[in-house]
Amino acid sequence: MIATLVLADGRTFQGEAFGASGETLGEVVFNTSMSGYQEILTDPSYCGQLVVMTSPLIGNYGVNPEDFESEKPHLRGFIIKELSGIHSNWRSKGSLDDFLKEHNIIGIQGIDTRALTLHIREKGAQQAILSTESDDVPALLKKVTDAPGLVGRDLVKEVTCKVPYYWTEGEWEITGGRTLLKNPSESSNGNDLFFVVAYDFGIKRNILRKLKQSGCRVRVVPADTSAEEVLAMDPDGVFLSNGPGDPEGVPYAMESVQKLVGKIPLFAICLGHQILSLALGGKTYKLQFGHHGGNQPIMNLETRKVEITSQNHGFAVDAESMPDGLEVASLNLNDKTVEGIRHKDLSILSVQYHPEASPGPRDSDYLFEEFIQMMKTR
């Protein structure tokens, strides 16, 4: 079956369809990770987007639930150079093709993903349509033109949990040669050192595993939970998660965070970092093509050390907008965008990148321990 991809500026690609059939719209972005397509597919931060993988062969190790970052895929479509004809991994429960069919995600393969990536780098991320139902480019282009972009949209409401819940799972470990088990010492047993409330703006499971592994009892709450409700739980700290889209599209989250600032230690990642920056009086803006992948270099401006980080965001904090008391803590070495902020008086740990990785390097894993130390100090 033929699939057609049409970008908002008229650039068109045709290839072979896989996964589900139909038609889907979203912002087309590229991811430079060499592996980890399962985590990327199930990362809620990709809600509203069509993801291009720059690695040429995808699907060779199938899919398995242990590597999912949420219950299901949230992206709008999947764009690759070549779908592997076989999948081979002892943990695999099925093929990528079948997984996308099951969750109604449209895929396209056989196109020049290098040309598409270069086009996005030059022209910027933009709305696009992926269709297996039509190859009428003018008609498809009109649908793209009429579709809303990401700026100002509230995509968090599409991915946040509906009711609060406790997270009890630590990091995975392999035991018995071929069995993947949770670490039994990390089960919920009432001996956790700290109680953390985690705002779910589109939270990844590995963040929750890291918090649990660090000795936290974690209660996850919906994005629209008020600050008063959170403070009534009497937590030791509050975590602000990653998530999709424009931070200015979720003003209710910013209002809640404003009421928490200065009252309790805060740890924020990605969208949570942007929301926290807005709450403190900063500004955000949309990047030309965003940062998506596991090879982004950042510099910690205090230690001057360079870390390779996993990132997934299309918006950034404006360095020139930092109010008094707030300063840039780390920078992206590719484009000098803000990667972290700190406050001279308040207990705040806030980064744009993903220290939990999954997929990606774990250079920044120590940040979870820094959050623990903040709560200990309090």
C-alpha cells in the first residue's frame, strides 16, 4: 500500500505504508537516537507529532512491554527508512508492524529520511499529513494548511492521568538469565525515605522508576491538580514532569506551580522545566526544529563539565527573560539554548533534558540524588 507524506510547505514524499491505514496530521520532527524506538513511540511528549527516525533500520528487535514509557503510543505517525523484515530479541512479544496496527498508528517506510531530516533542519519543524487513503497532493496540502499547529494548544490534557495513583515499581533488573523482574527491594513497603507528589504532564515511566529507586514514595497526580490539594498531602518534594506541546497552553499548571514555589523543593524536567520557568517570571519560545535524540551535549556552568543527554522538546526557555534571583545553570553546546536553571534562594532543580534517559546516555543520572539531598536539607 502506498503512503503519502505532505508537509505544510508543499514538500512531498511517497513510500510504502506499514502499521495502520488511514490519515493523520501532526508536526513532523526528527529523532537522532540509534535505538530505543519503543520508548520513543510510547513517550507521551510526542503527542501531536509525526516522528522521523534518522537511524535507517527500525523494528529489528520487535516490541516488549518492559520498554514502554507509557501504556500506548501517543505520536500521530511514524516515518522510517526501512522496516526490518524480521525481529529478533528474547524479550520480544511481537513485531513493530503489528504493534502499530494494534494501536492505530500509521507508518511510512522507503522514503529518503536523510533528505526529509535536512529539509526540517533548513525549513523548520512544520505541520504535515500522512495518508494511505489519498495521493492527491493539493487536497492533502489544504488539510495541512487548515490544521492547527502546536503553539498555544493544550496537549497535556490528552496524556495526563485521570485520577491520582501510587507508583510502586523500581528499576528493572535481569535475573535468571532470561527473566526480567522488578527489584523486590524496591517494592512499596512503607520504608521509603521521602514522599514525592509527581505532576503528570505526560510523565515517562522511567522517571517514576528512578524516583522510586532513589527511595521515594511517589504519588502521581493529574495535571490540573491544584497547589492546595498537593500541599494538603504534605509531601517532602514535588516533581514536575515532561510532556507534549507548548507550556503556555497549560496556564492552569503554571498557576499551581506559582503557588508551590518557595514552599517545597521542586524538581522539574522538560515541559515541567518550561512551566516552572514561566511560573517564576521567565518566557518560552518555539525552537526551529527542536531537540529530539540521545546525543545532545550540554555544559553544567557551575562545574564546567560536559554531559551527553537525552532530549525531546520543541520549546525552550528564553535566557534573556530570567528574573532577579534566577540564572541559567546549563547550556546546550549545539545552539546555546537554556538547559537548566537555578535560583539563588529557593530549593529548585530544573533541567530541559532527560536525566532518566530511556533511551539515551545516563550522564545526568546524579540529578535524582540531588533532589534527594534537597529534600534532606529541608
